[in-house]
Amino acid sequence: MSDRLSGALQAFAFSGQSNADWIERTRSAVWHPCTQMQHLEQAPPLPIARGEGAWLIDTDGRRYLDAISSWWVNLFGHANPRINAAIVDQLGRIEHVMLAGCTHAPVIELSERLARLSGLSHAFYASDGASATEIALKMSFHFWRNRGRPQKTGFVSLQNGYHGETLGALSVTDVALFKDVYAPLLRQSHQVISPDWRLAEANESAADYAERAVAQMEIFLVEYADTTAAVIVEPLVQGAAGMAMYHSIYLTRLRELCDRYEVHLIADEIAVGFGRTGSLFACEQAEVRPDFLCLSKGITGGYLPLSCVLTRDDIYAAFYADSTARGFLHSHSYTGNPLACRAALAVLDIFDADDVLARNRVKAANFNQLLAPIAAHPRVSQMRNIGMIWAFEVNDAAPGFSLRFHQQALAKGVFLRPIGNTVYFMPPYIIEAAEMALMADVVLELLEMQGN
């Protein structure tokens, strides 16, 4: 990074104002996401000035371990020098050009690499996860229309699933807090039981429960396959459901059902892609290739907004025609942004150069040992882990637990955001042993506190 650019960024970040100044200004001017703004009076947001590795640093210089990767996006730490260098290099070439009628090296190279990694041949880009969901839903519907089966307009998803908050994505989401108020605006979809192993009977294994859950999906498809375009699922982990985890056999059987009943399988790996579950893509653990693969969050290492939908040759071919109306007429102004694509290419380079997945397996094993006292704590149940995601329930959580636990952890230098009574960890992959120990120690200490 040039000295002039570095100096300008530091001047922007440190303007001499205190945390209190920034908090007052954000209350006056910013509408924060997923937030009841009145609550900021009692629980003000952190005014972050900069980041270093796994740490966030506020405008007063206090440090917080980013235990949830800034909403699950940051893979290789804040201010990562290799991703920084790629973006700065791209700034000197082209910052953005429209992808309708133009192309550029970063988007071509990223598409080629993702195709090799996923086995899906064509990539369509947007800027966020919900937009990726919208694209996959529209593509599936339009595919069937182009193939002469316009009656296939329906979608089925899992109970407690989350796929975004734009209207199409919210239609296949099943989280009442986000969905209920907008119900009059939404298209009806169907939900079937989740394979979340927490719902299994006392003597039922995760695999057996997954088989029982997928049998319910087949019951639905037997009746409605002729009018169903696609099934959409979050592979292996339903994030907004409290890191609900399930056995990979569900995906294996679901792929078989989708083939048998001629329904598309949309894999929403927006949260779980890029190594979160221990493999680059979660579907790999079931040896399953979806018809559509939705990616975002970690794709740029938490640097820039980017999402991608990957799909098969035959789906792409169904849109390839003389008629413009048969094409996929969907667009975003910043589709395939070169800066974001360069960040994503740098992320893939780091995976290759650092053997990230193998290193993560070692870190996960070590963290599981550190979490043993928490798993054994009398207030804790259903401790679970897959890849670089951990979660557990606090059984006797009092009303207001999630906010209170969040604030107590902040006071001890750890940034956590429980989902209801579920405490989870999803740290950056560059986290060190001492930082993992800090997370475990702080959470154990908080569990011993009364009144939370």
C-alpha cells in the first residue's frame, strides 16, 4: 500500500473523536441492520477504527477478539496483507466496469477457478447472499419455463431455514421474526421438517433422524413435484436456526430425490462455503453436486460485497438462444466487480498456499479440547462442532440472555453474538491457540455468573 493511501486511511480512521462521539453520530444518521434502533440507547454499537488479524480495535483503542468473523465473513483476519496487496494492485488497473457488454481478467479467472473447484461450469455474480438466493430461484423457474414446463413455479425449503431477507429469499425462509410482518408481500412456499439432529428422539441417531426427515421431503415431492421448481437448503448447518447441524446422509438422499422427481437442488452455502464445515464446500461431505450453488460471505475474506451462483452446463444451455426473452435478464450494477473478484482470487490463493483446510482440522481438534469444561458445564447442552463452527445451548437462559451475554463478553474483550440461548463460535481461520483459549475462558467465566 502506498504511503499516501495508508496515511489517508489512518487519518480517516482516527479523527480524534471518542467512542461516545461516534456512537452519538451513528444514532443520528445510520439505520443499523437487524436492529431495533431504540435498543442502541442501552446497548450502543462498537465504533470500530481498525482491525488486526482476529482483533477489532475501537476508537478508544480497546481490543475485541472477533469470535464470529464479523457476521461469518472474515476468513483470514482483518487487514490481511495478501488480500490488501491484491486489492491495491487492482486499484491501479480498473476499479469497476459493467459486466453487461464488457469482461475483465479477475471475473474470468475467478469463474474458471470456482468451476474447477465446484464442478459447476458457469458463474453469475451479485453483491450479497440474498441476491444470490433470488438469482437461483429465478434461474430455476426460468429454466423450467424455457424447457416447456411453466407449471413448475413452486419452491420447498426446510423449517427454521434462512436464505435472506429480500422478498424472494424471505419467501423460502422460515424464521418468524424476519418473515411474519412481511407475509402479505411474500410468495407462498412450502417447508418440511429440518434434519437438525437436536430434534431427534432420545434413542435416535443423527443419521436415522436425517433419514426420517428426508422421508418427509419425499412425501411432499410425490404430491407436488410437477409444480415444484426447486428444493433449497443450507447444507449441513442452518445458521440462523442456532447453528442447527445435521448428518450428511440427508444431502445424499435429497440429491437422489431431486433427480428422481425432476426438481432442482439449490445449495445455499452462503454461510458454510469456503471451509466453514471442514471441506471447501459443505456438499462435498455428502459427495453431492447441486444444480445451483449459492456463495457469498467468505468468498472475499470479508473484504468486499460479492456473491455468486454457480450452475450446470445444461441449465446454462436452456437460456442460450436467439430470443432475448429466453435469456436470464437479471442484473446488478456492480456484478462481477474487479476489486471484489481480486479479493476472492487472493482468498483462493491463501487456501492453496497455506493448506488451510488441513490446518483448520488441527485447530478444531485443539479447540474442542479447550471447550471440554464448557461441554460438561451443568448449564450447557448439545455442544456441537463441524469444521470451524461450534455451538451449544444455555439451558436456563433468562430473558434478555443474548444481549446480556454479548455485553458481558465485550467487557472481557471478546465479540460474541448469541442467537437466542445458543452461544456459538465462528472465528477467523488465522486464530491462534492463545486466542482460542481466551474465548473458552471468557465463556466459561460468564457461564459461572449469576443472572444471565
